[in-house]
Amino acid sequence: MRSLKMIAALAASATLACAAPAFAVTTFTTNFDSMSFGTGPGFTTLSSYEGWTGGAHGIEVQYNNVAGKAFSGANLVELDTSANSSMSRLIDAGSYILRYWYSDRPGVPASSNGIAVLLNGVQSFASIGGNGDEQTDWRRQTFAFNVSAPTTLTFAALGTSDSRGGYIDSVSLSAVPEPASWAMMIAGFGMMGFALRNRVNAKVAYA
């Protein structure tokens, strides 16, 4: 009986250990609503915001439906301030899923609305967009990737540099366990099942 308990304990430990990735990774969620910029509609350009560092032209935060409604809360980011702009942050090595909500800017042609995702300055994913309608049209974007060393993750405007560009909101980065971690987790559940089954059989034998 003691050995069965030991197997179950070891299996539980292996399962818990594998519930998270095997190394430190960067995860975050941001919807650009940590600050209120007033009750009326408007916009502001910041050098940094919610963990993001702006490029040469800063980060434009629009608020209270100045030129289209945010996906969540009052604020959104437009990646074209006085010119095509960008925002970046450093992430650790790991396997990731990046999710964000994207919209064309209302009334702006497709040639100005694109947004790229770059890893260490290399374009790896893009939201090309189209001609903006009368209102924002939010669409979820998903990008899975793997980096083997600390990497700069960047959102940057694509297309015409004319102070009008695509929107992003509600950005999240989550970690994906490595295949080896999944295998260990499955093995851990198998060991727990084996221990529980033998415990039931033992009770029946004593009856």
C-alpha cells in the first residue's frame, strides 16, 4: 500500500511540474486601459505604455471613440502616429501563442491599415486588413511561434505613412509547453491511473 501511495505522489509531482513550461517564459495580457485619459474623446502619444516601448514616433493611444470604438474598455492603440510607428518589448526564449484583436481604421484605405509582427526586426506575421468601414471591425489574430533566445517582439505599421493606420487592442502572450513536457504530463496521469486502479483491486481482494 505504501508503494502505491508513493507512485501516486510521484505521478502527481510530475504532472504539476509539467503543467508549466520547463523554463522561464514571458507571459502578459494588456488591453491599454490601465490609464484614463479623460471623459471626452481624444488621443495621446506616449514613449512607453503598459510594458511596451515606442519606436521613433511613439505609441498613439486613442480613447473614448475618437476615431472608432475600442474592442474592450475605452482605449486602443493606433500604429501610425505622425508617421508609421511601432512598439516593442523583450520576451524570454520559449514557445508562444500571441493573440490580439485587430481592426482597420474607419474610413482609411487598405494601403494604410496593415500591421506587422516582428521578431528581432524580422517580419513574421501580418494583419493586412482592408478598407476601413464606418466603424471599427475587430478580428482576432493568432500567431504561434518559438524563439530560442531572448527576443524583441514588435508591432509595427505597414503601408502608407500618413498618420492614419490600423488598430490593435487586447494583446496577450501565453506560453506553450514543450512536447517533452506534454509527454511527461501524460505519463504522470498514466501513473496516477495505474496507482488508483491497483488501489481499487487491493480493496476488492481484502473484501
